[in-house]
Amino acid sequence: MLIVVALIALAAINVAAFVAFGIDKDRAERERQRLPENHLLLLALFGGAVGAVAGQQFFRHKTRKQPFRTLLIGALLVNVAVAVWVLSPDVRAQVMGWIFG
């Protein structure tokens, strides 16, 4: 059950990051108030990096801006590292031991 909740949360933050890039792109084109870059990066850092990179490419938004681009790739690498760590059998067994004693 915990895994299902975690996967739903992960999917939700990735969808939110994707949508946030679309909203920011729309606001940029309409010359309206933009979403702060740190909000976009935090969505990516806290699990939404795949959605953020997908949104960046799909909407062609912030693809050349530095250091934003580098920080976004860094968030993606952090997400991958955490996923590998969490999904490794040894770590998963240890966490389950802590949870269920």
C-alpha cells in the first residue's frame, strides 16, 4: 500500500511540474507574471524532474537559459540517484525492516 501511495505522489508531482512549465510558458508569451524559477526547480528536485524536463522540451521553455538548465539536469540526476538507492533490494529490505520491525 505504501508503494502505491508513493507512486501516485510521484506521478502527481511530475504532472504538476509538466503543467507548471506550460503555465509559465503561456504567461511568458502573454507577458504576464511568471512563476519563480525556484518554484520550477523545487518541483523538479522533489521528485518531478522527469515531468519538468518533459515540460521543458514539450513547451520549448527555458531550454537555453543558464544556470537554470544545468540546475534542472542536476535535479534530474538527484532524482535518478534517489530512485536507484530506494529501489535497490538491500535498501528496500532495510527500510521494510525499520517499518515493520
